Amino acid sequence: MKIKNILLAVIAALMMTVVSVSAKDNSSDEVVKIVYPLDFPDVKRVHFMLNTLNNVVKYYQKSFKEYELNLVLYGPGLQYGMKSFKGTGFVGKPYLKHGGPTGKGVQGRLRDLQQLAGDNLKIYICGNTMKKKHVKKEQLLSGTEVTTAGVIKIIDLQREGAAVIKIK
């Protein structure tokens, strides 16, 4: 009787160990989802955001963790996703193509980030802001995707489990 109780206790302990190990394994397989709203014109904040985005990509690539990185451009932040400004409510600024910590400007850094992150990075452009500022699809940088409303896209991504990182 004593041996039977010991055996049952050992089996129960082993079963709990297997359950806890498999639970830990599943959590490491989860895709990390992140969304950055870009709704401000301040170029210093944009460069800071790009620094953090680069750090995120490098961290997850180095640790071999799956990640989805989303950048949503709306309001005054939409200008950073444009290659042409003719006839729009935006004016091309020199910092878009020149300057910043790498000298490539914001757009050069965005292209570098797209190359580094590959399919793990999605850049969304707000359709509402495009309408308001008379921006056409062909005026956008390549590799961007138009979404109906930037704010709604952020809400949807957050509901899907994305952490929202707001740069202040």
C-alpha cells in the first residue's frame, strides 16, 4: 500500500512537470506583435522611433523569436511615408531625404528598416489622411499599404494582441 502511494505521488509529480514544461515551450513559440503609431511631425521624435524600431528588429532577430512589427502613419506623420508631395497638403522637407544619425534622412532609414526586417515589418498609411491631404497612392513610398483609418488599424492590431509603443 505504501509503495502504491509513493508510485502515485511520483507519477503525479512527473505529470505536473510535463505540463509545466509544455506550457513554457508554447509561450516561446508565440509571435510578438508590436505597433508603433506615427502621428506626429517632429523629426527628432521620428528618428528616436526609428532607433527603437531598429533595436526591436535586431533583438528579435538575434534571439530567433518570431515578431510582427507594424508602423501606422496617419495625420501629420503620413508625410514620412511619401515620395512626392505635389498637389498635396504636405510640403517635402529636407530632413525626409537627408540628415539624421545616418545622414540618409527619415526615408532612407525607413528603407533600411524595411530591408532589415523584411516581411516582419508592415507600414500602414491612413486612407482618411490621404483623402484630407489629397495624397494619391502613387505618391507613397514603396512597401506601404493603405488602410481605411490609421486609428482603427491600431485598435484592430491591439485587439489581435499587439503591444502599442507610443513615442513621446
